[in-house]
Amino acid sequence: MNLRYTRSEGLRAMGGFSLGVGLLISLLNLGTNPQPGGLVLAGLLVLTGLGLRLEAAIVEPRDQRRPDLPLDR
């Protein structure tokens, strides 16, 4: 089991979480009384999530070239 946690894995997880929360907010907001503040927040979260996922895709090849760090650090 590889215990190393790379930067791209963290970015991908945070991007997925941000996307999920943004879409959930937009669905809940559309089901009730739509207010522009909730939709703006949902839009910002979705754009942030897409940006983080894109950055993770760009950073991933560099993370794979990095040699495994010793676990005793």
C-alpha cells in the first residue's frame, strides 16, 4: 500500500467536493424560492471545482515522476 499522498490527489478530492456542493446548492435553490445569492454561490463553487480538477490533471504527470519519499520523514 502506498501511503504517499500527492498534491494532485488532494486537488482532485477538493475539486470533486466543491463540484458536488455547488450542484447540491443549485438543486436545492431551484426547488425552493430561487434567490440570486444562492445561485451565485453555487456557480462560484462549481467554477472553483472545475478549476481544481483541471489543475490536478495538469499537475498529475509531475507527481508521477517524483520518486517515492521514504515513510520515516
